[in-house]
Amino acid sequence: MSEATTDKGRRDFIVVATNTMMAVGAAAVVYPLIDQMNPAADTLALASIEVNIAGITEGQAITVKWRGKPVFIRHRTADEIQTAAAANMDDLRDPQVDGDRVQKPELLVIEGICTHLGCVPLGQKIGEVKGDYNGWFCPCHGSHYDTSGRIRKGPAPTNLGVPPYEFISDSVIKIG
Amino acid sequence: MQMQNFKNPVVNWIDHRLPVFSFMHHELNEYPTPKNLSYLWNLGSLAGFALVMMIATGIILAMHYTPHVDHAFASVERIMRDVNHGWLIRYIHMNGASFFFIVVYIHIFRGLYYGSYKAPRELLWILGVMILLLMMATAFMGYVLPWGQMSFWGATVITNLFSAIPFIGESIVVWLWGGFSVDNPTLSRFFALHYLMPFMIVGVVLLHIIALHRFGSNNPLGIDVSGKQDTIPFHPYYTSKDLFGLVVFLTIFASAVFFYPNFLGHPDNYIPANPLQTPAHIVPEWYFLPFYAILRAIPDKLGGVLFMFGAIAVLFVLPWLDKSPVRSGRFRPIFKVFFWLLFADCILLGYLGAKPAEGIYVVLSRLATAWYFFHFLLVLPVLSLIERTRPLPQSISAPIIGGMAMAGAAAKREKPDA
């Protein structure tokens, strides 16, 4: 076949089609090799827990492990609820009404992971530093959280996260 | 090495200081390759592909595997059931080992038939035998990791081979085990070494390729390249030929992985290891069967071990056993017959290795073992003295285009490529 009779359009089509198929094939091979690092079925099966909250007295807080990290459950006092609800939105870095962060005002359920770089803030145990706003204080880089777990001071960008949870009964919640 | 001038200025800038691009161009692009290579010359690049595939899937499996006697079996089952696509990755790794050996064995028989071990490629061949030995060690230790019955008893039997060494054998075995039987210390060191050795293989493979590129590939005629008219650049001719071979290989391999993933394995290895009970019929993986047959053929513990290792050792000295100046079996009428007899003998040994060591199988194993060594130690040296070889063609081009007269025309036609 001489140069003159070569159909460049058909040739280009073959090249593009071949390369496309190769790309599709490569993607199909690479996908399982990457996806294997995502949580496995047995890990996902442990992704929700049930917690009995009947024993937590007012002013007391417990820490439970959910998905490998701490969840803070605090039975807040009337005073704490009051301060949390009264906070001025203009003072907040990540404005959020306290009522949006709780299902029942006395029970605050938040992830105990500082939103700065992932340390566990202090303030759960009696005697621990609770920070300037009487909530939690992260010792790593000095973030202060209030009694609703909202960031008030320090480097953390957002409030402590609220995990998905529901009341199964008055005394049991299911997290996750 | 000739420095190249690349169109891309960034590439040129880097290449001037770090000539990796010139190196790749020289070794993978313009690399002059005999133009008469058959598909049997695909096996080298296929083996390289298999090695990369095994390392990639192996590293992934190591992310999910637990090298502890209490957890190893369960962690493998977790890979099969819970890890995303874990079944696929493990089946690729498991069958990949078998296919790696299939490719390498064909590669070796190719070398045997076409005399690829002869001067000046002796070191190339010896490095290849070293790769085979490393592969065997790696495959053996990998097979122990799932900690099934075959893993455990395979490890027990193979490590006990070393107890045949006089005087110090028993101490060596205890040293290998890190205890008084195959147990947790054995498993964790096998895991560490199984992870290490593939990278040693990569190292020897690089040396293998450096040695290969010194004189270039042998070819089906077994004669030296006589000039530019006998070669074509590696790219695009052999890159595309290798890629086509790879597609064929992957088609067969994928059929095994998806439809017969356990065909080459033993069901007993899905029973957790039990140090108190040996399975009734224990056999190694298929790629060890010929050597296993040789081991059992000799009615003496030390003798069996020596002959088994001797079966590989004899390959190291092969370049000096076969002194015939003619490389390719095509021009050696008697050698050709013996080559196929050796091939059949190896298949027979493989078959016998899978059979129980009793009755006729023992007799046949001994005959086949004797033939194996007879071939290398007697047939090859004698043939190189007495065999009348057929006349060799004048050049690689000659048999294709009919005589030297045409060689000039071929060179002219290739000008545009140069």
C-alpha cells in the first residue's frame, strides 16, 4: 500500500480505539489493587455499636470506642446546657446552634477527635483541663472547645463532629 | 553508550546530566535484535512480567496477612472473604506462582534446545539457573505462609532435607526452625525471607539482562549476527511481538484465575495446619515434582538430597558439558532426539513425583533419574565429540531471502529505519 492510498482517518481511529481499550483494561486491573486498601467487610461489620447510657449521672462523661476512635458522651448539667445555648453566634468560628448538635439537650454525643490534627482532647475525666470554655481542651496544639463541643479558641477549624446516632430506647443509643 | 538528542528540551536537559533516557533508548528502543526470533523468545519478557505481577500482588497480600501460627490461616481466609477483591489478588498470586514456573521452564527448555548457554553466554545461563534456585526457595516459603496442612508438612519435609548433612545436619535444621519443630519462629522467618527474596531475584534478573545485552539474544539458527542486515530494532518489532505474547499469556492466565483457581493446588491446604497429623498423601506443588521424584528415587537419605540438588547443579556446569560448537538443535540431528527424550524424561519425573513412592513408580523413578543424569553427564559430552552436525547457514538473512547476494538488498531496504 503506497502512502497515497493510506487512509489516515481509519488508522487514527484504530490507534485511538486501541489506546482507549488499553486504558479501560488498565483501569479495570488497577481498581481492585487500590480498592483492597478500603475497609474490608469484617471492618465494616463492626461499624456500629450500642451504648447503654442509663448509668451516666448528671455531670459525668464516658468515652466509648467507635470505629477505632473515641466518642465522648456527656450528661450535661443544666448550667452547661444553658451556657451552650446562650453562646453568641458571632463569637463562633464554626457557627452552629447547640440544639442542632444534640437530640436530647442533656445528652451530648460527639467524636473525641480534635478537628485540627486528630488528637484526643482532654476534659472527660475529673481533674482534667477543660479549657477556657469548660468543655474540652486539646493538649497537642491548644484548641479550646465549649460545652457543646464547638471550637472557640486555638488552631482547630471546625467543631467536634457529631456521629450519627439514634435512641433505641431511653437508656440505649446506637452509634453508627 | 551513544548520547541521544531528544526533541523534548526537558528530557534533553535531564539526559545530559543523568543519561537514563539515552540508556532506555539504547537498551529498549534501538537495541539491535536478531530478526529471526520465534515466539519462544517471548518467554523472557513474560517471566519479567510474572515477577512484577507477583511482587505487586505479594506486597498487597502482605498488607492483610498475619505471620503468626494462630492467625495466619484465618488471615488468609479473611483475605478470601472480607478484603475487597482479596480473593482475586490471592488467586492471582497463587496461580501466578505456577504460571511463573511454566514460563520459566519453557524459557529454560528453549535455552537447552537452541544452545543459548554456550559461549559467550555462559554467565547469562548461570545467572538464569541462580534465578531458578531463588524462585524455588521463594515459592517454597510462600507455600508455607497460608499455614494449611500442606504448608506445614511441606515445610517439615523440605527443612528436614538438611538433616541429611552428616554431623551438623540436625543442628542446621534446629537453626532453620528456630525451635524443635516447624512452628511460629519458622513461620515468621519464612515470611520475612519470602518478602526479601523476590527483590534478590530482581537484582539477579538485572544482571541477567546486562549479560544478555552484552552479546544480544541467541536465535533459532544459533549463529552469530553478522551485521546490521541480520538485526531489527527492538522497538517496535519485538515490543509489539512481546505484547502480543503477553495478551495470549494473560488470556490463559485469566482463565485459570477466574475458572480454575484451585486446579493446581491441593485441597488439603484448606485444612489448618495440625502438627499432630500428617495428611495421607503429601506432595509438593507441581513445579517441584520432578525434583521430588529424584529425591525419592534414591534409597538413601543423603544420596537423595544430593541427587536432587545435583539435578540443578548439573545445569550450572552445562556450558562445559556440551562442547559442541553448534548452538541450535536444528543442525544437530542426534542432539535433537536426545533433547526430546530429556523433555519427556522431565515430564515423566513430574508424573512420578505425584505418585505414591511404591511398586512400579519407584522403579520408573530410578530409571528416569538415571536418564536425567545420563543425558547431561554422558550424552552431551560424547555428542559434542562424535555428532556430525548439519551445515550452518552463512547468515541469519541467508535462509530467509536466499543467499548472501540478497543481504545487500535487505540492508538497503532497512535504511529508512536507521
